[in-house]
Amino acid sequence: MPSINSILTQNGFKEKAGNCSLELGNSYFLPPPSRPFAAASTIGKEGPAALTRGRCPRAGTVAGTPRRCRVGSSTSNRGIVFNTGAGQHILKNPLVVNSIIDKAALRRTDVILEVGPGTGNLTVKMLEKVKKVIACEIDPRLVGELQKRVQGTCLANKLEIKVGDILKTDLPFFDACVANLPYQISSPFVFKLLLHRPFFRCAILMFQREFALRLVAKPGSKLYCRLSVNTQLLARVDHLMKVGKNNFRPPPKVESSVVRIEPKNPPPPINFQEWDGLVRIAFVRKNKTLSAAFKSSAVEQLLDHNYRIHCSLHNTEIPENFKIAEKIQTVLKDTGYSEKRARSMDIDDFIRYSFFFFFFMPSF
């Protein structure tokens, strides 16, 4: 019977000075004398790199060959590679999907607008409950995936897909908007939605958590800003629920929230562009008084230019010693808004403030 040493020698193994020297082809792995072998529980966990530290290869593996990753080397091996830079985070949790649909209170006769349908997890559920879904998607790859998902089913006739940038196209007629929005277009899309006519019933939208909290912020809150005022002027806004980042694939870096937006019908009788200009000035430094906010040289120059144009168009004579700064401060003091601060003014305060300005300074 051959000895163990002779068997090891025939298979390319040699024993030197009590250490394990492995000879496999032209590769040599020489462990340091202080660590002749590794524990059995650690063998094979670190691949070939472990052998350079004196560990023997795991049974069934070839030294020098990296172990195959269980997850895969890239997302392309598992299907579509989502462009997270464009806000492609697919909502994968069916419980969250069902909760969004329940809160939307969809009807059988509804036409639903969805922006960024992705692979259609939310779309397919809505198609089962409504008359029609208009899905707007900018990525042709995801358009193809969505079409394949409903192809050959009774839902295919209820789906209309529009390919392109939603911010650059006119919105179709719809009863409600339900969407997991790309977060990059949150602000411009909200105001495009609120200025859309005819009116829609409501919108159930997924936003970044901080953006959602700004939409519903109240006067005195740290998050209270121009976005809060403009949105709450045109709509009633409610925070519905929080959604963790692990409910998406791939997960975003931020937490999310679902918000309900219901436009006010009829809308307040104001010119929104003029309103937004006054609110913008007030929130440049929201902790300052309005008197200090209007002392900016850029603001004074703009108002002076507009006031002179207005007077020329209406054949109104301007006094020789006219100064726009004095006119502004007079209006603020006479209306009682000189010492007010934007951070603590509610919607009614801003409406009165804008009315007085438009009345005394119609050129604005």
C-alpha cells in the first residue's frame, strides 16, 4: 500500500519544514511559517487571496480562479439597467401600490394620467379599476416593457402610452393623476398640473420626503417656503403616508412620501405670475421684515422701471422728485405690512399683501 506522502507527491503536493507548500501547475502558494493552516470555517470565503496568507483552497475550487458572485457582476444580467440619474426607481412593494390606489379612490369611469410608469407595477393595477390610463414615459426601453406586460390581455385596449418629456407637452384631459414621479421634475410638474385646465379631481403623487413636507408646511415651520405658499394658494394638500427607500428597485438615497393634491375650484382671482413675483421677493430672506426685503437695489430698480412704463402707457405724469424707495416704504407702512416677516405670514396675509401692492402700485 502506498504511503500518504507518496500520494501527495504524485499529485503535486510537497511538504517542506512542516509547512504546507501547494504546487498546482506553475503556481506556488507559500504560507508564512507562523500560520501553516487556516480554520476550516474560513477556508474558501476569501478566494485565492486567502491562499497568499497561508490558507488552503476550499474543496471543489481551483486555486487562482475567483469564485462566481451569487448576485451577478452587473444589473444587466438581471434585465433592464435603470437610470437612477433620471429618477428611475421602480416601486416594487405591492402593499404600497395597493395603498396608493385605495387612497386615490378611483372610479370605473375615470381617465388616469400617470407620469413615469416604469415597468408598470402601478399601471396594471389601475387598468383593472378604471376606464383608461394615459401613461407618459420618456424612456423607450420602459415603454417596450410596459407594452409587453399588457400585450394580448384585455387591459391592452385601456392603455394609452405617450412617449416624450411631460414638461414639454400639453397635458391631456384626465380625471385624476396617480404617479411615482421622477423627483427631478417634482416642482415644475406640480405647477404645470395646478395651472392645467379643465380642472381634475385630485392627484396622488410620490415625492421625495423633504419636498413633500415643504408642500404641506405651515407658517412658522422651518420648511415653510415659497413652494408652500404657491401650492396652498391653488390647492388643498395632504400628506398621506411615508414610503421607505427599500420599497424601490434600485433604492433611492432619500426617503419618500405620498401626497394628495386637490385643486381649488374656482381658483383665487389673482394673476399667478404677479403673485409669484411678490412672494419671491418676500422669501428671498424669509426671516427679514418686508421693509428690509424691498430695500434691495435690484428690487427697487425693477419696480422703478415697471412703474415708469406703466405711467407712460396711461399718460400719468411722474413727479420730478419721485423716488421708488419712498413709494414702496409708504405702501408697506400704510398697509401695516412693514414689520411682517414671510416665515409667519399665512395665505390670507399674502393675499391682502398682494392686493395692497397691486392697488397702490399697479405697475408691478
